[in-house]
Amino acid sequence: MTQKLTSNQIRSFWAAWGGWALDGMDSFIYALVLVSSLHELLPKSKIAATAQNVGFYGGLLFALFLIGWGLSFLWGPIGDRFGRARTLMLTILCYSAFTFAGAFASNVWQLGVFRLLAGIGIGGEWTLGGILVAEEWPEELRVRGGSWMHTGYYFGTLIASLANYVVGAHFGWRAMFILGGTPALLVAFIRWGVAEPAKWAARARASGGRLTARSSFILLFSREYRRRTVLNALYVLISMIGLWAGSVYVPTAITQLAAREGRTVSDAARLASSGSILLSAVTIVGCFLVPLLARYVDRRRTLAFFYVLMAAFILLGFGYIFYSPQQALFRFMVCLFFLGVGGASFCVFTVWLPEQYPTECRASAFAFATSFGRFVAAGATFAVGAAVSQYGTLGRPVAMTGLGFVLGLILLPFGHETRGTKLAD
């Protein structure tokens, strides 16, 4: 018999889901307004707005955003020390404020700083939201709760795509960043409606004040957890490089393919939004597959399924179809369907990572695995942007990121399997 959820469990879920949805909206806004914002800000920065420069500085700003996301690993120890719900509020305020500030950037460097600072908040929300649901929900529903919570991010990207279709197309890229400041309103709901998980509260009381952010972080590299911490960071890093390249460059790729087929600028913009909507909608479907797969196969094979999809369709879509002389746009859209399903690889981490660590360092472990690799991902993203600028095409440079998933498939057998185990106290 399925256990009934308490009111705090329901509120905790919607707080985490809502924060992750609005996080997804904020993080994807820049991808949608990349071309229009740089065409305005590059000349104001005394840089010519050529296709090569848009590719280069677009990659640079994505890299800065990922560096900010990498710095967000600091939220994990804070969450272990001061609580999941409290820290969740701070992350939402951080990314809301600096996304809003992006609307007032007067040159490309200011926008870069705002994106870096917004990234610090955005990276922390996934950690605290995922841990909040994992610790608060009953064991028999925990995997489903974590998977459903993760759909929020892709609903957020869907909201961003729809907003760009309606708001961005009529009022410009600055209006989109203003819209990105609205998640701060969610903080009031969390502040007055969500209690800390009982697992964390019990651990905090048992520690007698000895539980510190420093001790939580150091525990990740103890003899017991060191290997899984390193491997988890590598698994997430592989997903980051491929997913960011395979999704963030989608609007630009569609815009270029539409122009190649003689579509108008407005038609190209709408097609780019439609492609992003398709990608987000199908990733939501992929998230619902995770608990079904996790029931019948182990965590490692579940992640492998999504890795195979990402490797195959990044290489096919960007490496081959992007250069096809006939029906390239339609065939690229078909690839997006499978890329969308593969993008649910991140949902696996929401379920798997909390199972591998005790309460006293769970948020630190989640934050480290999902954030620290972004420093490397930032360099890889910048390298992709530089390659786009160097070769004058985005297809093959993006396609090469699909090879990272092959490496992931080689490393997966060494991961710590947790199927059938309960969440540790």
C-alpha cells in the first residue's frame, strides 16, 4: 500500500520542484537570447558582431556561467550545517537577483559578471532541492519523488522557450532577463511553509553543535567515500559537457539551418523556440522513465541508457545531419527528440547521489559532484566556442562532445551501486 504524503512532504516537493523549474528558466534564458544580446552588446564593447565573434564570446560567457556553477559547491557544506530549506532560499535569491541584473548590462563584460554570479545560485538549487525531497519523502516513494522533482528544470526551460516566443520576440532580450528575476517570489513560500527534513534535524541534534561545514566537506574524501566522490564528479562532468553543448547550441543550430533554407529571421527565431520546447518536453518524458528503469535494472545501467542516447544523437545530429544538403532542419528536429530523452541523465543523479552518502555530508557530496566538474566543463565549453570561431561552423565542434559519453560508459562499471538500499541516516 502506498504511503500517504504529509503536508510538509508535499510542500517540500513543490518548493524543490518550483525552485528547480525557475532555475531551469533562468539558466536557459541566455541560450535563447544569445544571438540578440551579443549583437547589441559586442558593438558597445567595441567588438565587431561577426558570426565568429558571437560564437567566441558566446562560448566565453557560457564558460563564465559554468565557473559560477562550479563555485556553487560551497552551498553543499552550508546546507549540511544550517539546513536544506534555509539554504535553498539563499540559492534562489542569488540566481534571481543576478539574472534580473543582466537586463541592465551595458556591455558584454558586465553581462559576463552577472552570468557568473547567477550561476553560483543556480548550481546550488539542484543540490538543496534534490536532498530536500530525498530526505523528506518516505522510502517507498523516494525514487519517484526525486525523478518527478527533476522534471521541474525542463518545465522551466519550456517556460523560457514559451516566454521567448511571446515576450522575447516582441520586447527583446532585456525583458527576458527581467522575467528571470521573478523566482525570488518563491522564497516567501519556502520561508513560511517548509520545515527542515527530520533526518537532517535529528543529525543536527545528535551532533551537539559539532556538525560543521568543514567537517562535512572533508568527509567526502575519507577512505570510505573518496573513490565514489571522484567517480560521481566524473559522471556528472560527462553529462554536463555533452548536455550543455547538445542543448545550449540547439537554438543557434536551428537558426542557422533555417537561414540556410531561406526562412525569414522571425521564422528562424520561432523555429529555434519550437526546437527548445521539443527538447524540454521530451526530457520530461525521459525523467518519468528513470523510476521505471531503476526498478528493473541497477543505477549504473539506467545511466548507461541515457549516455548511449546522448552519444549517438549528438554525433549524428551535429556531426552529420547539420551538414546535410537536404531536409537538414527536419532531420535535425528528429534528433532533438532522442537528445531530449537522453538529457534525463541528470535525473539519475538526483536519485543516485543521495543514496551513496550519510545525512551529515549528503548535501556536500551532491554539491561537489554536480558543481566541481563545471570548472572543467567551463574550459570545454569555451574550447567548443573557440573551435566554432576558428572553423566557422558549430556542427563538428559540438559533435565531438558526444565522445565524452563513450568514456562515461567505460567508467560506469566502477561506480558504487545502490539499488535496493535505503537512504542512510
